[in-house]
Amino acid sequence: MMLLQYLAWKRVAKPHGSISGEEVRDEIAKKRVDMQGFDRLGRPMAYIYGARHFPSRRDLDGFKRYVAYVLDKICTRYIHILISRTS
């Protein structure tokens, strides 16, 4: 059931298969998330600055797209590291 809900959401949120940086440019400019470095096990780290989030001043759909964009970027970085370790 959850997989079907996710697939339905993905078709709406990512109609082209992914979200480009251009689509979430305004959210990126607010610098709410910083992806920098890796932990001791080689996993990418993301710092989220809660003080930069203002619920009354945001577009919720745009914010959801931004979260999906950030999570895709984090996962992509981690997958590249795993692939490089195994080859």
C-alpha cells in the first residue's frame, strides 16, 4: 500500500524522474540545508538549520519538492561512494 502511495506521489512530485536545482532555486537560495563532508563511515552528512524555516512564509508544495531534491542529492552522493568502494 505504501509503495503504491509513494509511486503516485513520485509521478506528481518528480514528473521528469528527478527535480532539478533550477526548479527549487528559491529554496536553495535560503541556505536551509548544507551538505558537506562525510562521517567516519563514509556516509554523506547534511546539516539542517531549523532557525531558517518559517512555516508562515513558505509554499508547502515547493518545500516538499525541495526536501525531495535534497534527499535525492544525499542518496546520490552515498550511492557513488558505495560504487567506488566495491569496484
